[in-house]
Amino acid sequence: MIKGKLWRQKVEKLSDLTHEAKDKLIKVSKLDESILTKAEVIEVKGIICLEISDLCHESEVPVKKVNKDEWDKLR
């Protein structure tokens, strides 16, 4: 995972993900295929998520899944 970076954006739906996320970490409660694909196109640095859909493909974007306790600590 990328150290020393802060996420600037929490993504709940596809339209929340904009070009402003380029080179940043994003926080996604449930990562699905469409959000992952758009994150790749925008070139985000990484994704922190609570859940990952079984349909998500492998990606060059680093994805870190955290448990509920850790998720609640993240701001």
C-alpha cells in the first residue's frame, strides 16, 4: 500500500469519482467493477474499501480491504 498519502474523496457511487481523484487514494464502502474500472482510467493511486464485489477483475490499482473496526477509524 502507498504510505504517506491521504485520501481526499469518499466514493459511494460512480458519479462521485472524478478526475480530481487522479494520483490520490480513494475510500469506497463497496468496490464494484464499474468503480474499479473508472478508478483505473482516472489513474487513482489506490483504493481502501470495506467490501469487494466478487465480480471485480484484477487491477494494477492497489486495493486494501479493511474490516469494519478499521473502516470506522478512517476519516
